[in-house]
Amino acid sequence: MRNPTPKKNVIVYSLTPAKDERDLFCDIIRILGKQFGAPNFDPHLTLLTTTEGRPSPMEVLQKIEAATIRLPVQAVDFSSEFRKTLFVALRPNRSLQDLVADLGRATKSRAQRLADPHVSLLYKTFAPNVLKELASTIKLPFGEVTFNSISAVRSVKPIETKADVEGWEVLAEKALREN
């Protein structure tokens, strides 16, 4: 029996989709969670993960002056990673990369360019053939996702179980400026 990976508390900064996209993603997450015994969670696009401490998440979000961000949908895809089981892959743009850089400065941490922005739809381990079939059944009625708020969530790292996901705690939220 392998020893579990030690967990540490972190703060995760994420974008939240606007209402229409959020509602659809919530429905998909809820349905998949119920069908497969997976966790229910709020749809989000992870931007940056930091350790807990100063500055506080509220102070960080007060420094952010970003506008609403729209990202083109690339595909519904899957991977063997628990935290990225089934997801909507998005194409990054300059606004997203600028926001990540701003967050890095505000949190006094080293922000890395987002190479694979995505919104997860399911956290669960499956065989690749099952995930491929699931991904092929999901058709989104929109070609881009609008994100209009940012949040800071307390989580553990690494995220490996349903309990890890269900333990998330929102610490601060902020609406983004309208374009």
C-alpha cells in the first residue's frame, strides 16, 4: 500500500464563467457527478496557486483591475489526471496572460504563463476509452466562454480525491469590469 501524498493548504485564484455558461457547466458537472459518484463543484478556470499567508486573498483581489475575459473553446477533452479528467479546453489570449501576470505581482509569487486553460467538468479516474466516449457526447452551444469574476479558494494540494474537491472554501470574490 502506497503512502498518501502529503497535503498542504493553498490559495487558488480562478476565473468564474458568466451566468449562461456557468449554469450549463453546473448542470453538466451535477449530472456527471450524480451518474459517476464524482464531486460536485463550481466551474472555474484556475489561474494561479499560492501558499497561504500575506497578502490576504481580499487584498490581492482588490489590486486586480481586469475586464471581462472571453476565451474561444477548442474542444471537450480528457486526460488521465484526476484534476483534469474531463474538461473544456480553451484558447488563451493576451487578456488572460496579462491577468495571470497581474495576479503574480499582487500575490508576490512567480506566475507562469497558462499553456492549457480549461474548465473541468468531472474529477474522477476512468479508463481512457470511457473518457473518450464521454468527451464525444458533450456538445457546447457556444464557441467561446465569458468569464466575469475572479475568486480565491482555499484548497489542498495535490487534489486527488472527491473529499479534496468537496473541501474547497471560497475566501474572496470580485466581479471583473465590463468591457
